[in-house]
Amino acid sequence: QYAKITCTGRYVPENTVSNHQLSTMMDTSDEWISSRTGIRSRNVVTNENTSDLCSKVAEKLLEKSGKKAEELDFIIVATMTPDYGTPSVACLVQGNISATQAFAFDVSAACTGFVYALSVGEKLIRTGQKLGMIIGGETLSKVLDWNDRSTAVLFGDGAAGVLIEASNEEHFLKEKLQSDGKRGKSLTSGYVENNSPFYTGTSEGSAYMQMVGRDIYDFSLNDVTNNIEKIIEDDVDYLLLHQANKRIIEKISKKLKVPREKFLTNMEYNGNTSGASIPLLLDESIEKGIIQLGSNQKIVLTGYGGGLTWGSILLTL
Ligand SMILES: O=C(O)C1CCN(c2ccc(-c3cc(CO)ccc3Cl)cn2)CC1
């Protein structure tokens, strides 16, 4: 049996923060942010954590599909901003929706997390599971250094996901997943201090998000373009890339010689939501009627970011 995406859903926090609002909090401007990133606003939690956002998505997926929670065989959450080290966000979601038959785990691959998780979920279906839920969810606002304008203006909170089910038709056509730990220090977040009386080592990192923008920019233009080239086909209808920066997407489209209008974007009102960005874009594009489940449209999903990780999946809907 094959796997097929049968439902999509999303949830973003109510609190919308405009570029202008940020310009009253730090030395930045709407002009700088929107011209350099394409971002005009983002949504930021005030009293929710990642498991809350993901649980809202889970409830929406069940409501839209008519599936019962106890039908779920597995739940995978892709996140770099979990509530806890343990329990996983996926387990917290499982508890919240009483998916009593499911096994649940998180995937840590930053902005490529949803692509990695979808790839794993597809294999679980192909080896016999019947129904899975795969969610990308982040509360990046809790790990940002809000005094560092170079990162604080780029990121947003949100969650979105899909149901995948066993199918007789083949929908997942090709994938290429990659990582490079040697370059991992270019984007870090969530370092945990060791306070043991025995520890004499140094503190390596920061709990806050730190990014060497130049390195990530160059990586995205070079490694990510090469990755897409390995799986893309001439009749691809749309490419849904991780929504990190409008200029990088324009540069990738030029380098690939693929028309810009095939690259869907939504960073304008979400900011960079890391593992949530691709499923947010997928659900929004379906709601807008640009993409339809069951249409046989051919799309590419490409994530790229912390790890460093990057990867693409070519699939038909
Ligand atoms: O000066 C400028 O133009 C600045 C230059 C620095 N910028 C960056 C740099 C890197 C990213 C980024 C982040 C991730 C992680 O999700 C993945 C992929 C990318 Cl390309 C986003 N923005 C903002 C505009």
C-alpha cells in the first residue's frame, strides 16, 4: 500500500504583531523588514505553548476529516521549540485529543522538520499503518532574543499539519533528505546548561536563537537549489519551500530556471515559522483553491534550516 495526504489544517495565535509595532520596540522599520524579508506581520503567542497550537491543529484535522481520535495509529510533531524535553509535543497532543491507540513522537529537524516527519510517516503507512497525523508547530517567540533585531523581526509562531492514509494509488514519487552537522553552529537555539556539581566543562551556547544569516543564506542558495534539482520534474505545478525569506526564494527560482509564480509564499503575514511554514502554506493554498487534494497536481515540498538540514519530497495530491 501507498500513502496519501487526505486532509490539511492550521492554527496560528490570535495576537498579530506588525512590523510597525516592532519598530516601536527596537531599532528597526517596516521598510527594512518588508523590503529585506517580505514579512509584514507575524503571529505571536501570549498564553499558549507549542503543544496548545498543535492540539488545535489536531482537533481541526479530526473535525474536517470526520476521523475519530482513536482511529489514529501515530502522531508525529516536527518542532524545534517543544514545551519540554519530555514528554514530547506529540505525546501531549495525543493526551489532549485522547488518541488512545496512537504512538507519538517528535522530530527535531528545525525548518526541515515537517519534510523529515512526512517522509517518516509515509514509510509507516507503506509498512502497514493505516492513519497518521503529521504536524509542524513552533513557538519561536519564546526562544528569540528580543533585543537582537537581526533575528527578532524574522520569526513567528504557528502550527499546521496533515492526515496521511493508506491508499492504492502512489502519491509520494521522489525524496532527497540531507543534513550537515559540521555546519550546525550557524543556527542554534535551546542550549541546556549543565548545573551538576560534577560538571567542569564550559557552557557552549545560548538558550536563545542565534543565526549566522550570511552562512544560512549562502547554504540555502547553493545546497537547497542542488537538492531540488535532484527531484524536480518538468510538469511540477507548485513548489512549497520553507518560508524563510522572500529574496532567497526569488534567487532559488532564478537559479533553478523555474518560473517565480510556481513558488507559493506566505511569509508576508506569518514570518518564518520554521517547522510550521510548509504545512501552513499547504493548508492556506488549499483554502485559497490554488491547490486541491485529489487533483493529481504535482508539488515539491522543500525544507531547509537548522542542523543544518534540508530536503525535498515530490508528490501528487
Ligand atoms: O540584511 C538582510 O537582508 C537580512 C540578511 C539575513 N536574513 C536572513 C538570513 C537567513 C534566513 C534564513 C533562515 C532560515 C531558518 O529558518 C532558513 C533559511 C534562511 Cl535563508 C533568513 N533571513 C534576513 C535579511
